[in-house]
Amino acid sequence: MPPLVGAELIQTPVQLYRYLLRCCRQLPSPAMQQHYRHAIRQGYNSHSDENDPERIQMMIQRAVADAGWILDKYTKKK
């Protein structure tokens, strides 16, 4: 299950970038939010030259799944 509504509509790297930054707002502490924002920005910059549409779609699917896992990990009720 995706962490936010609209994950299935992501088609471009810029849409993914914005989606992941919105996911960061759900993390509990500002330090975590800053850490993951930095990681998202670094990942976006390092893969900005990717041209293969299949590879881009695979990276989008993986990033959405990873975002869901991270949010579940940190926002789980104890």
C-alpha cells in the first residue's frame, strides 16, 4: 500500500521527487525529515541522466515501495 494517495499516478522523475518530499512531512521528527529529504535530493541528482523509460519506471516503483516501508517503520503505533 502506498504511503500517500496518488502514488499510482507518478510517471516522471520530477513527480516522484515531489511525492517523496511530501512523504517526508509525515515522519515524526525534524531530524528524520531533513535526513530523508537530503537522501531523496541526492538520489534524484545522481539519477538525473537516466534515459531508459523501463529503468525509470522500475526506480519509481521501488522508491514508492521504499517510502511506504520507511513510513511504516517510523509511524507504527506501539
